[in-house]
Amino acid sequence: MASDHTPPTPWTNPADPHEALRALRARAEQRRYLVTQAAEQHTPDDVRRLLQELQVHQIELEMQYEELLLAQADAQAARAEYHNLYDFAPIGYFALSQGGTVEQLNLCASQQLGAVRQRLLGRRFALFVAPAERLAFGQFLAKVFANDSTQSAEFALQREDGSTFYAQLEGLRAQRAEELQCRLAVLDVTARRAATQQLAASEARFRKLFADSNDAVVLLQGHQFVDCNAAALRLLGAHAKEQLVGRPAWAHAPEHQPGGQRTIDLFRETTEAAIRTGSQRCEALMTRVTGEEIWVEAVLTPIELGGLQPLVHILWRDVTAARAAREELRLSQERLQMALAAAESGVWVWELAGHQLHWDARAQAIFGLGYDPGPVSFEVLRGAVHPQDLIEMAVGLKRSLAEHRPFDLEYRIVWPDGTVRYVAALGKVVHDERGHPLRLIGIMHDVTPRREAENALRREKDFTESLLDNSVDGILALDRHARITAWNAEAARYFGLEAAAVLGRPLFDVLPSLSETACLDVSRALAGERVTCLAQPLLVRPGHFDAYLVPLKANGEAEPSGVLAIIRDVTERDRLAEEATQLRLRQQQEVLAAILATQETERKRIAEALHNGLGQLLYAAKLSLENRAARPAAPDASLKLLDDAIRAARTISFELTPGVLEDFGLHTALEALVKRMGPTGLPVRLHLLGLEQRLAAPVEIAVYRVVQELLNNVMKHANATEAVVHVVREGHRLEVSVEDNGHGFAPSTLASQPLAGIGLSGVRNRVALLGGELSIQSRLGQGTIVSFELNV
């Protein structure tokens, strides 16, 4: 009989392996029961089903057996891996019974206790705890078995050889079979404990140094004082730490430092620089609790705290007195240097005993040497003296030593690069108690500018005399009594008298022929007025001269001390001016004639346009209207003639006075002009730039007429297929050009043939009246370019 029980599949994995084994055993017992039943009680079909069922169960059992084998292999591999991790872990692991005996341990644990594993199994762990701490260990073990959480403690352990090490124990209660077990992890913390002890000792030493130091020390964190020593309180005149600790770093300082910088900015910048660079030093003005100001030198050293805000160690020193002394010394040195600099002098000392010379940087610079702070041999100075002045300098020094009196010498020196300078040396001799000379001390300064100025004055005097003698103008000078003090060669040529004959004599005695007007002019010049006398006649030859009288004033004097007279021969100038005047008159007459001719030609052209154009059209219209009686139904021809007449009149009117130019300016007028030329068949390209702002009316009209005339010339004479008009304004310059690709002409034509009519001659006159100059460039077969420029 078949069983109604459905067995689980072979791959079923119950959560409890023991339960799975019991279920497998029960199914096996059931199968055995079925097999042991008598076969005669069942029909053949039941036996066959039973056999099939047994075969299925056999297959299930075989598959379950294979699965158990695989699970056993995985478990063994996992167990081996666990043993490897357990044995070779860097931390000691122990399994202790409730009595504290070692039941299991790994390799690291045996190494920590200094014994092999077999000797440690079964021994009480407390035997390896320092005797003084065994009671505490017992309490720790009892606490582990009494709690489910991990317990931690630190103990001193002893190895089997008696050596001690410190370990941190982590204990956890575990259930094993029918009894409890303590899983114990042991970490060697000997090095960490030693470091902690060293840190504590260092901190104690630092605290002692901090508290007992004679220097003021404060600790800063986050721009606030967190601690200070007694010396810091004394420095600020405080009595308790509360007056400093907890307050910002700038609490005991003025708002601004003497230089103008805010104190808060100074402290922040210095602190940030100390943290960034490792150390920083600064000086700041601070105030005591009493309000007294003191100067403090601060040395800031940051102390890193492992991720926390760094602690800054600050050492304070009162430098008020030192700073005042330093400032006084600096001021004294500055006054001395200012005095020496004002005198441009250097200091030197010659020690006679060792022939050593001590001199400062300015003295060495006077000799053209680089600064050397050490003493040098006196031969260095002697070797720089010009050879021609060496004997004179030695004689002067010997006289000063022998006569016990100061010396004042001036001599030339030669720089290493060959430059010659003048030096003045002043000083005295220092003697001992017995009157023996010890040293010479003095100052020296470069007097080259003075000597060069004297030489320059001498050269200027020579130059002035040469200038007077070689001047193209006659030059003479008078003192306040009109006596002649200077008389050059040109003046002698003008008046026929040499300088030797006139110097020191009154002007009007030398030149009695001078008019009363000349006497008045000289008096006006002596009174301080500049006077110009024009077209005065020469005395010794035909011609005229201009005289310019200039008052001469000495420095600081209000009244002139004399008069400088410049006599210039203007005979040739007057002749050239007369010729230029005649030339301008002839040119103006030629321009006027050209304008009149142009106007006459324009009138003639207008008359021809009225007669040949408008007149003919009106006459044709008259004939058409007279014939209207014969053909009254045909007025169209007369109307067309009248329309043509009206257009012709408008064209003539536009050419005479283009209203679009007056209303809209040159840009629009040129565009309209080119548009009206469209029916003629000549393509014209315009290039206009900078004409947005209106020009002066005469300029616009002239440019328009010139362009109009040049385009008419192109249509009439050039036989061109294209023309280009270029009008560009850039700043105050106006450039105009008209270019065509016609047959051109030889430039010699313009020189050999006159330009008649209103053509190029009229264009040239218009451009000349506006201050421009017409340029014509043409070559046969290559076209023509006519251009000009105007200042607008």
C-alpha cells in the first residue's frame, strides 16, 4: 500500500541540521517497514507500486547522501579557514572556562605568554596576571560571565619567564554545550602605555616650565587665551587669570597700532602665518591693566592637537625700553646721516700706528669704491690720488701733523674706471697726553659739481664771447647810464666802429645821429619795458634794421641794471616780403580771372541748356498747340512735350541749386546725383565714409560741384564703362577722388595745353580756394584718377 507522505526534495536545507537528520531517519524506518511486510498481503499492482516507490526513495537517499558529502567538505574547508584566521591572527585569543582555566588559545596568545600552546592548556589564566592585579582580574572575569555585552579592562601580565607586559583584555560570554565559556581577546598595549606615560611626563615638565618660567607665556586657541603663567600676569599688571584667560588676543591692546593697522588684523595675520609656517615673530603695542602702554615682542609657535583647532604657544617679552633705546639710536644715526647727506660728506679716520684707514660707505663711494666695512691700508687712499696732486696732499698732511692744526685740502682722485673727480678733505689731528699724534679724523665730500660749475662758467663766458662775435645780428649792451658794455663784430659792421672805440662810452656820444625817438626808446627799456624799433636806417650803407631792446635785471633786483640791444639787418627780408606780396597779388588776380571765367562759362552753359533744351521743348509745344485746331483730338503729343520741358527745367534747377544738398547733406546729395546719372548708361560706384556729420556749407557745395563736374567730364571725354567716387572723412581730413577706366590721357597734356572752360581748371580753382591741391593721375588706355584732400 502506497504511503500518503510526500518526502522532501533532496535539495531541501532545513534550518536545523539535527532536525533534518531525524526526518531522514524516520523516512528510512518507514521504507524498511514497507519492505518487511509480506508480499502475499498485497496485489501485484501494489507490489509493483511499492517497488517503484522504494526505487524513488533509494534515489532520494543517494542524492541526499551526496549532498551531505558536499556539505561536509564545505564545512571542513570553512573550519580550516577559521583555524588559519584564528591561529595566525595578530591578537591573542583565549577560551576560558567558568573557573578561569585555558581551554583553547591561538598561536599569538601562546607567543604573548611566552610558552607553547600545550603547556598553557588547562592552566588558570590568572597565573599570568601580575599578583597585584589578580583580584581585579577575578572581578573582571565575573563581570564577563554576568553580562551579555563585551567587557574591557587593562592589566599587567607576566610571561612564563617572569617578564611583564601590559595588555588590554576584551571578554565576551559564550554558550558551549552545557556550560558557559569566556571568549577573551588580548592586545599588547605596552608601547602605547609607554608613549602615554612619556606624554604625561612631558606634559608635566611642560606645565612646570610653563608655570615657573620667568618669561611671560600664554596659550591661544581660536583667537582666545586659554591659559597663562604668572609672568604673563605680571607683564600686564593683572592679579588673576580671569583677567586674561577667556578673552580675545587683542583685548589688552589699542584698536590700532602706531602704523595705522588694526590690532585685530595684526593678531589674526600673525597667528595664521604661525600656523602656516610653524613659527612667527612680531612686535605689537599693548596696554597693561592700568592703561599704561608697553611694547611687547611675541614669538608664536603652533601646537597641533590631532585634528582639533591648533593651540598656539606665545612667548611675550617686554621690549619697551629696548625699543625706546633703539629708536633713540636710530634717530641719532638718522640725524647724523642727514647732516652728512646734506653736506654730501663721508667720514674717515686714519690710525697712524697701523696706517689703517676706517671710512664709511659714503667716503668709499666718493672714491668710486664698493662698500667694505673693514679697515683698509692708507695706501688705498694714497693710490687713488691724482699723481699731479699727490705731493701737494702729502705736504698739507705733514704740515698739519707738525703744526698741530686742522687741515683743509682739495685734490683730484682717479676712480678705478679712469674717471677724474675733485675731493675736498677737512679734519684735524688727535694727540695723546704727551702731544704725540694718534690719528687723523675728518670728513670729505665730492666737490666735482662745484669745480665743473666753475669750469662751465668759464666755458660759458668763452662761448658767450664767441657767440657775440659770430652772431649774424648786431649785439650791444648798455648799463643803466646808457654806456656801452658790449659791442660785437656785427655791430661794428653795421655802424662802422670797432669795439675798442666804443666800449665804456655813452651810446648817444658814439652814435650822435640817432633820433630823439631812439633816445626815448632806450629810456623806456631802462625803465623795464621791452621795446621794438622797426625799419631804422643803416648809417654806413643803404638799408634798414630792426632793433629789439630788452631790459637786463640782476637776480633779486626790481629795476633793470642795463639794456640788451639786438640789431638785425632786414634789408633783404623787406625785399623778399615785397616780392612775396607782389606774387600773392598776381595769384589772386589769376584766381579772380579764373572765377570770372568759370562764372561766364557756367552762364553760357545755362543759356545753352535753356536754349537747346527747354526752349526747343517749349517751341515744339507751341507748334503742337497751334496745330491743335486742325487736330483737336490729339493733345497727347503737346502734353508729352510739356512734361519733357518740365523735367528739363527741374534738371537745370537741380544742377543750379540742388535742394537735397542743403536739406540732407553731402552723403544723400551724392547718392541722388549718381541716381540721376543712371539713364546715361555710366555705372557709378560710391564709397562714402564718415559723412554722418554735416560739413560746412561751402565745403559741401564745393565737393558736390567738383564731383558733378568730374563725372560730367568722364561721361563726355573718357569713354569709360565704370566710375568710382571715393569721399571719406577721417577726423579733420576729407579725402575725395573720382576714378574711371576710360582711355586716359598723357600727363604732359596738362602742362602743354591750357585748361579752358569750367572743366579741370574750374575744379582746380574751387579746390585751391578751399586750401587744397588737385592731383591728376592718368595713363593712356588705363583710366584717370582725380583726387584732393581738405582740412575740414
